[in-house]
Amino acid sequence: MGREKILAILEENQGRYISGEEISACLGVSRSAVWKKIKNLRELGYKITGSPRAGYLFEGAPDLLYPWEIQKGLRTRLFGKEFFHFRQVGSTNLAAQDLARKGYPEGTVVVAEEQTAGRGRWKRAWFSPPELGIWFSLILRPPLVPLKVPQITLVAGVACARALHAELGFKPGIKWPNDLVCDGKKVCGILAELEAAAEQLNYLILGIGINVNQVKDDFPLELREAAVSLRMVAGRRLRRLPLLRRLLEFLEEEYELFCSTGFAGAREKWLEYQVTLGKRVRVQEGKEEFYGEALDLDFDGSLLLRLAGGETRRCASGEVMLCRET
């Protein structure tokens, strides 16, 4: 007897008691087996009231990112069909890398309720408290040379921005290349890590972290002026399950479009959400630091800048920080 079958019966009868005898008859198992499954579901956080005479009353599912809950109603062809869930993990990217090396297919998802060693770009720690955000990684095996991988991170930024916009009704901004910001503060980060041999890309791990239900005091002091959560923007606590479903659907849509037609379509959407162009920025490339005005997103995903002397410079990597307006 699978977990999903008994959950389906309980959910179909939500709002009324259903006896253990009815459930056992539907599933063709003993009442003792039903009781054991109910006990397991309660341990997983499901709210199920039991009455010796009336039976079981399903009162709700926890807001935990269980694979069987995400896959329920998930409208994707590939993304999320293979799914790994952790209550706690060091890093979803590292867990996904291990699975990719073992041959797990494209579209495999690794999600965690908490990361203890989450990472962002430039090897910075990513604050990933339990059950307050969406911390997940995707295994991708795109037909690309490694040089094209940075474009996928911009594509992912577009997909995440569109998903949040569609699901929550407000429009996040994209700071080059792929940070999502609300009210000038970071709400989502994207980290791509790859394994390649010569010009052959073996796999790409796309890690995405979204601050969902934190309040200001949940963030460490050093992040409170730079980070924000969707809850803080929306003014209400949010359900993570439908949001992750929507993210996977938009990610698959944008990724498949990119693989089949190239970067041009994603570039146009990136321009709709961007908050970088026309702004004075500070760029850190390795040990070099320079300032300029962000002019445009080039057709390869690079940022075009006008420097103080008037010359144009292409920025293909590096960290871009918006300068405060005075």
C-alpha cells in the first residue's frame, strides 16, 4: 500500500471522517496496515485526527517539500520526475553533483528543507534556514559547449522571475546576471556548477535559493539590509509547494526553448525584468575594480558598460553592484 493511495483517499474525504474499515476495504489491506500508514503520515507532519468510533479526519498537509506533494499536479515533461528530498543537507548542489556522477537523468531535482553549507556565487555562504525558503538544485545535461553555460544562468533568472510574477502577482527585478531583487534587496540567487572534459559538457548543476517566509529578524544582522523574503514583500506567509511547482514549470519551459532556439528569446524577457541598465555600477572582476554605466545586455549575455572615459567595455563575468543614487 503506497503512501500516495492512502493520502488520496483521505484528501478526497477531507472535511468528514472516514472509517479505517472503509479505507482498508478500498485498498484491500488490513485495518492494522492502515493504522501504521496513518501513524507514519502523522510523523511526516500531516494533520489527521483519529476517533475510535468515527475513523480518521484529514485536516491538512504540512508545508514541506515532499516529492509526492510536488509531483501532484506538476505540469512538466522532465523536470521533477526524479526527486530527492532532504530535511537537512550540506548543499543541494553537492548532493546533485553526486547523483549526476552516478548517471541520474536530466531534470532530477534535489530539494532540502535546510542547508547547513549552502553556497552562492564567489564561494559565499547562502543562509538556508529550515522550512523558510526553497533550496533546490537541478541536474541538466544541455547540448552545449561549456562556454555557453553562463547564458543558462540568465535563462534561469528569467524563468524564476516569470514564475514569481505569475504565482504572486508582483514583478521582481533581475540584477545582472541572474540575482532576483525586490525593493532593491536580494530575494533569489542562482549558482551554476559544471563538470566538463575539453569541450564536452558532462553535466550542469543549477542551484537556486529563494527566501520565502523569513521575517527580518530571521536573517543574520549582516544580511538584513541586503536580503528580503517574498513574505516581507507580499505581506503574508506563503505556501512553498505551489511556488516550487511553478518554478519547475517555468524553468523547463525556458530551458527547452533556449536549447531549441538559442538565447535571443530569453534575452528579450531578461530585458523586461532587468533593473541594471541605465544605472551606474561597480564591477569586481578578480582583483580589478571599475565603475561604469550599464548600457545593454549583449547578444551573448555579457553586460555592456560605458566607462568614465567614454569607452565601451564588455563584462562577461564578475560581480556587479548597483551604486546608490545621490
